Amino acid sequence: MAQMTHVGASPTKEDALAKAVGDTVFGDDFHMPGEIYGKAVRASMTPARIKEIDAAEALALPGVHCVLTAKDIPGLNAGRYPDYPVLAEDVVVDIGDAVALVAADTRDLAEEAASLVRVVYEPLPGAYDFAGLEEGEVVCDWKTDKGDVAAGFAEADVIVENTYFSACLDHAFIEPEGGVAWVDERGVVNIRVPTQMIENYQNVARTLDLPLSRVRYDCPMLGGAFGGKEHPLLGAFMALLSIETGRPVRMAYSREETMNTGSKKHPFLMKYRTGATKDGKLTAIEVDIIGDAGGYTANSKGLLLGALVVSGGPYEIPNARGRARAVRTNNPFTEAMRGVGANQVCFAYEAQMDELAARLGMDPLEFREQNFIDRGETLMQNQPVPSRVMLPELVEETKKLIGRSAGRVPEKDHGPWRVGVGYVANIGGYGRPRNEGEVYVSIDEDGSVSVRTGASDVGAGQTQTNRQIAAEALGIALEDVTVTMSDSHVTPLVGVTAGSRQTMISGGACYRASAELKDRILKGAAELLEANPEDLDIREGRVYVKAAEERGVSFGEAVAQCKKMGVDLHTVGKTKLGVHEYEGNEQYGDAGGWMDYVFGIHAAEVEVNVDTGELRVLNYWSGHDVGQSINLQHVEGQFEGGTMMGVGHALTEEVLTQKGALLNNEFHGYLIPTSVDTPEWDNVILESGEGLGPYGAKGIGEPPCTAGAAAVACAAGQAIGARITRIPITPDHVMEVLGRLKTNGSRS
């Protein structure tokens, strides 16, 4: 590929300074003249039947404008999913369920009024133990089968069986949800709210019983999301109150409210049985996954299948059987959270790799290398890997940085602290079948370019990515490109900013539109230069003859000529993915795997105190084939930020509940890693150029996150010589696997 000007570089983002000094305007920073405040009345127990809602005392307060319940919803009482109501009407099944909405002159008054709404509940029997399967409703039961599993285990010389647990997590984004809604002079309901998908305007319009064109979603910059800002409820709440009162209504959640009401990452119980021959070849695997869906089905079916697809890891295993079930309980409802189930299973399958290598007396990294999957070989559900797998190259580059093998590092031990290094390999997908989106690109008469895309910028640089793609494709300066994001009345739709998909979907559409406009510009320049369009190119805002670069015209001159010729300088680019074509896929439909996969090698060096169970991460190495870096600094940010999210999963993060209610609904009790917890770091970034995105880019937002917990857990296991079987790795779990903690919780 020819040397590129913008793609692969790290130009300063337009909003970098504003973010650095705190001037970025987020959802709760917008204000409207005459605004009032909204507050949701939440369930106080779960599950329960709603017997009565009495708002008289709240409505008697001066300055309270209204109290709305489910009976006041004019349209469909459903959020993003049919079984998830905007306002609970008959029963509450999740502690975050809203049963009423209040609007008042001030935030404090709205909160006081909400506390005065009297709700009479009749308690119902609850289900809280998802792992036992006896209590809750099984909402999905996926199965995969490849080869002859019985024969594969019969061939094995070593079989390892373990049960692993991965805890429930909160998204823990730094910006709680907040926004404002108002009805403008045209009667259009405007909703300015942080969301991962402006397509939520459609759900809200159905709730309001309005034509889709009468509801507008305008999404500001997000302060993090990770799958936790996909739902339309806040937008629906504000819109209902604004229509009822005729005033702009703003709402903002506290940290406690956003944690009590938001979706969570599925906790998994995972049973693994893996076999290998004495010379280190994997022969068979059997996986059984149970996940907690919480109070609502939501997207648990897709998330559990996503986990099952990659549950064998990045390895060629000729005989494989898998099962994945989600159980509906009255715990907090679970949904998408960075990784689509790949995080939990990576922890389990990589622990199995270490255990097998130890049983065989093999180096754990060499054992993995012998079994790496390759292009054309099949995953758990028989899908062939569609593109190049650069795991061997990643191993070599990572080994150069580390300079030591996996295992104990005795020379670094001090007192009760034991040091270990763990290597892991991982696989993550991006791009679902039939994913599609459109981007509008236009060139103004002065040669500047406007890009419009419905993608939300969740802080990962989606705005800058599209700027760089358009500037590169058109051959112009970055400062000549302006990007408008996520306004449903202005920008074409591209789907949710999640699943590591936006570089491929919106970036791909932006590239196609820009490439089409470049072709049109070349036609205009060809008239001026008396040359064939195919003999021309554009670089740094100048159109030139490739064989005689001194002959050329400015981009602006070419634009002016196109105007004279009547050439349209605006177009819509489109990305539309195909479908899977492999034997057996019909049972999964479009959910049976991703269109492409990302592979990585991670390693961690940790120290563990064998007297107290404490664990510290000392050094970390992360490596992936990213296809092509669009913005190198963005890629490094995903490697390090995403992995640290995985490290939090490994060490400290766990949602604790009692009868469905959160016990740690703030950052004093739910502990996320900080800069103090960040180890020394090195990255390995390889570029195969074989991704489905523009310039061969792959989706890299999630894959680093999926490996973080696994790498730390494997390193801890190497340090103490015992298998870690749960994350987060609490001190008690360390002492338990060391045999120093009795099952009743007392120290031996």
C-alpha cells in the first residue's frame, strides 16, 4: 500500500484541548430557557405486584407539575425490547424499574416529590440463583457440535476439567446519564441525551404515539458508555414529561441511580472439559455456559451465543461441543458490555491452556503455539476463520519485549510475594451479518468537505476517525474536513456504536462516499489539465498528473470546474455486510458468528502475597493485529484503556446484590482501576491489512478488553502454582486455591 498522509498517523483531535481543560459539553451540561426537572420513581423491592400508586401528596407540593404512570403513556409501553416497559404497570421485576415520573421546578423539589409518591406492593417469589437453573426461566439454550467429541476425548492422553466463575460487572462509565427534552415551535420533540444509538428516536416515537419524523435525537459527546447507554428510557422519560408540561425537561442520574438502574455484564458459570495428546495437540473440548439474564431477556440470547462462538479460543480443536444458556432472574438485568461475552470465556479457556500445558510438562506458550487456529479452520460452531491469523508473529514480537517465558520468576520473589508471568491468546469478533449504514459527504464551493454520520462519539474518537478517512480518501488537508455526528434529523443512520463496528460501518461508508467524490473531482481536473482522469491523483489538496507531478491544479480549482460542468459534489456512501455461508449456520440465523475476527497475544507480570492473597500487576504487554491503524494513538488508547478495564474485571470489580438490590452502588464500594493501579506497559501493533474496514482496518474497541482478566489470572496462577477459577481474584479466593481458607470462610 502506498504511503498515506492521514491514515496511520495521530493528528491532534479538534476537541483535545476542550477535553483536557474540561470545556467539553456533555449531556447534563445543556440548559434550556424555562426548563424544569424530571425524576423517576423506582421500585423499592423486586419482584412485586403494583397494587396502588398514590401521587396526591406529591402533587400537593407547590412547583410540582405532574406525576405520570404507565396509564399516561399514549403509545407503546416498551423500550428497546418488547418485554422491557418504559414504566412498570402491573409488576416490577428489576430493582431499577421505574413506576412513575415526576416533573417539578427544581431538582431538589423533583426528588422530594418522587419520595412522596406512595406505591403499594405485593411481594412475589423471586429468583436469584442463576447457576442452579432451578429458579429462573431459561430464555435461550444454544448448542454447537463439531466433529466427534467422544472420539476426541478417547484420543486424549490428558483431560482437564474445571468450573469457572466470572462476576457481574457494572459499565462504570464516568459520565452518568443526563439530558434535556423539549417540544419546539414545529411540534417536534427534541431529545438531547447521551446514547450509543440515535436510532432510539424510533422507540421513543412509538412510546409517544408520534410519527417517527416528529422525534429528533441529538446526541452530544459521551463520557464513556461500553454498552451501558444503548437504551431509550431516559429519552422517553424526558419526552413524556415535556409533552405533558409544555416545558423543557431535564433529568440527570446520580451515580447511585445509574448503577441501580443500568444494565450489567452477564455473570457466567462456565464448565470446561479439554483434552490433548501427550505431544501437545488439542483433541476435544466441551463447554457449558450459564449466564444470568437478570429481570429482562433483553439481548441475552445474542450475548450468550456470542460467547459460545469464541468459547474455544483462537485454537484449532477438531472436536468441539458447546452449550450456552441464559436464565431470567430478579437480579439486575444484563446486556452488552465491551466484549460480547468474549471476556468471560477467555478467562476460562486460557486457564485450561495453562492447566493442560502444566499436566503435559510443556511450556504454556509453546503449547498454545502448536494449536493456534489458521485461516479456513473452524470455530466452535463450524464457521471458518475468514482472514489471516497473525498470532505467530504477535508471539515473536511479544517475546522480544518480555524476554522471559511464562511461569514463576523466583529471582523476583521477596518475602511472601511470589512473581509470575502469564501469556494468553484471544479472539474477538466484529461486524454482524447484514450490518449496514450510510454516511453523507459533500464538497462546498471553497473545497472544504462536510461529513455527516449518525455514529455516536463515545470518547473513542469516532469523529476524528471519519475526518482522517475522508481527508485521506480525498487527498486534502485534515482541517478542511468537518464532521457532524449523531443527529437523527441531519445525519444518516449507521446503527449502534458498539461491537467494535463503527470504523467498519460508518468509516467504510465515509470512505466509499469520499472515493466517489474523488473520482468526480478528477473528472473536473482532467478538463483543466487535458488529461485522462485515471492518470491523475490528489495529494495535500493538489490534483496532479501522476507521470508528471509538476502539472497540476489546486483542489479548489478542480471543484470550481466541476461546478461549471454540473457535476454533483455530494453523495451517500453505504456499507452493507453479507451473511454467513457455512454448514450448520441456519440454526443460528444472522447471530451465528461475526463477519471477521481479531486475534491477540497479551502477557502480564504480577506478584501475589501468599500470606494475605493480595495481588499487584507489575508489567503488561498487549498485542493485536489491527488490520490497519486509522489513528495510531486511538489504537494505543484502546489497547491500554480496554485492557485496564479487563484488569479491573480481574482484580476488583464485582456487583454485589441482596434479593436483587445492589449493595455497592457507588465508586466507594464498586472499585474500578485508577492510574495508581496501572502497570508499566508495552504494545505490539501489527497490521495485516485484511480487515473489513477502510484501508483494511479491523474493529479494535473490544478485543484488548477481552484478554486483560485472563492474562492477570494466568500470571497469578503461574506465581502461586495453583489454578485461579474465579474473577475478580479476591484475596480470599487466592487463599482458597492455596488451601488456606476453609469452605466455611474461616482461615485454616
